[in-house]
Amino acid sequence: MSIQSIDKEFIAGTYNRFPVEIVSGKGSLVYDETGKEYIDMGSGIGVTSFGIADDAWQQAIIRQIGQVQHMSNLYYTQPCALLAEQLCKKTGMKKVFFSNSGAEANECAIKVARKYAADKYGPQRHIIVTLKNSFHGRTLTTLSATGQEHYHELFQPLTPGFVSVEAGDLETLQYMATQGKVAGVLMECIQGEGGVLPVSREFAQGLAELCQREDILLMVDEVQTGNGRTGQLYSYMHYGLTPDVVSTAKGLAGGLPLGATLLSQKVEKVLGFGDHGSTFGGNPVSCAAALSILERLDDDLLAEVRAKGAWLKEAFEGAAGIQAVTGMGLMLGLKTVKPASQVVKQCMEQGVLCLTAKDKLRLLPALNIPWDTLKKAAAIILDACAEG
């Protein structure tokens, strides 16, 4: 049996996979079982920050595997401690809780908000406000937080205590805040799964001022937007925000599972012994991988991400078959005349792997994709968008 046949027989049918089996790769190039080469413009949905089989990333993992691959969180490990230190130093946050995924990082953020509010104001202050069109994860609680009704339909009853409002609707948020029931607001600065839609700077700053005034926790979901993806270490930095809680995952460990919830001074002591936990959170191999990523996300690399994003925007804006370009850095969405799924198929046939987000083509290439490879991929995408 072929790998595709085995997959279809034994793996739960939750993924509508493309008929391509990826067997190897290096950097931004991957190869299927026939040897066909593809330029990877999706990076595992924003995960492989420095591409496939990155040398420094591999060596960091190999070194750590040779020492200790896992240890209970009842003991100290160096990679876990050093990664937390670097995350705090680079963001100004004070504490980190490690988990395995973005959904788990968001679960932790929600628990922090509810405990902070309950400790200070009582259990009636428990509502978490999110934005319509948001996406915060696949667990039942983060699905409840997600502001897209079609994700909710099959899994009723949802976890209670979540309300979604339109991005930009500060008036409704102001009214809700004065009712004394809101514990926190969880937002994406760029709604990735919702169509690569940035919120406005005016709204983001107005929301931050409201949260500070009403002592409501401002929580920013940086699962997809974080770790250099937008040309800043975290997307909230484009907006001049100072969040109380930040969640992140995806590109943090460059291809290994790792989530992190960053806590500000305001909430650094909210979680005490036994209040939360994770068996695999802070795994030393994943943390060693993340250290190799984080130490290279310097000003030069971030400037390069911004430059590549600006070049792509200029290349795509106004081009034949492209109606609009959204996003920041190397997180872009293209509203195409023809269905995005059709463009993805044509690009794949021509050796470029792309993603979709709602009705848009979504591009999330490796942060260090070479310029010539990026330009070659862009030319193929432009041709696919323009063809009748």
C-alpha cells in the first residue's frame, strides 16, 4: 500500500490533504516522493521559522537529545530556564508558562485572566471577550473563545463565559467593561485564520486604554503572528501595546511542539503551586530548539522580514487577478479574483506550496527564505493569479 492509502485507512479523516507526500527538504525547498521540488511558502502554517532541516536548529536538538530528552517539571532543566529568561528579556514580561501548543498557551491565558479577576473581584467577573472572526484553538474552551460560529456548530454546548464582538467596536466593549463581569480580552493583532486581517492601530490602542482603566487583562494571541513573523518579534510591538499576557507557539521552536504563555508583572504571581501544569511543557529538546530560533531573531533578521514583506506587497498590489493584499511582514493574504483553492492547485502544479485563509491565498514562508527563491515563488503565484 502507498503512504497515502495507509494514511486514509488509519488516520482520522479530519484533514483534506493535498495528494502530495513530502519526504525531504532543505531550507525553503521540499521534495515529494517522485523527487519533484517545491518552494514552501507555508512553512508548516508558520512553524518552520528557518525552513526545513536548518543546520543550527538541528545541532541544538542533537546536542540536547544526547544529554536528556525529557524530565518532569518537578526538576530544573537548563534549556527551559534559559528560554524563559530570553523571552522575558526580549519582551519585558516577567514569567513564562510552557505548554505544547497555541491552544494550550491560550488556555493558560484564559485561566490566568479568570483567576486574577476572581481573586480580586469575585467569581462573577469571569467573562472573556474575543473578536469576531478570531481563531484561538481547537480545544473545547479555545474553540468557545474563537469568534467564528461555524467552528461551534458541531460541538455544543460550548464552554460558557465567552463573548465575541466586532473588531473596532470599542463602544460595545466599553459598555461590557462597565458591567463588572469582564475578566479579560483576548485578541489577535492580525486575524490569521480569519483571513489575514490586521486590526487598526486606533482600535488596538483604544482597547488597551480601556483594559488598563477598567483593570481588565489585555491578552494578545501571538500563536501565528509571533516569533518574527510580522517583522517584529511579536505583532503587538507594531501597535505600541503593553499586554498583560501574551500567548505564542507555532514558529517558537521551529518545528517542534512548544507553546508559551508570557505573564507581565501585573499577573506574574497569579498562578501558584498546583494551579496549572503540563507534562511535556518546557520539554528540554523543544526549548533547546526554540533557543536556537530566538537567538537569531535579531534586528537584522527582523528588518529583512519587513523588507521581504514590503517587496511582496509591492509585487502583488494591483497585479492581474489580485484584488487586495493584507497582512504584515511575511504573513500576507491575497484576495484573488479566482477561488483561492484554485490558485493553490495551480501553484502546486508549478512547484510552489501555498495556504488559504477564508477566501484568501495565505503566504507564510520561512523568515530566512532566500531572495531569489522568494522572487521565483512570487512570479509563479502572480502567473497563477492572472491566468484565466
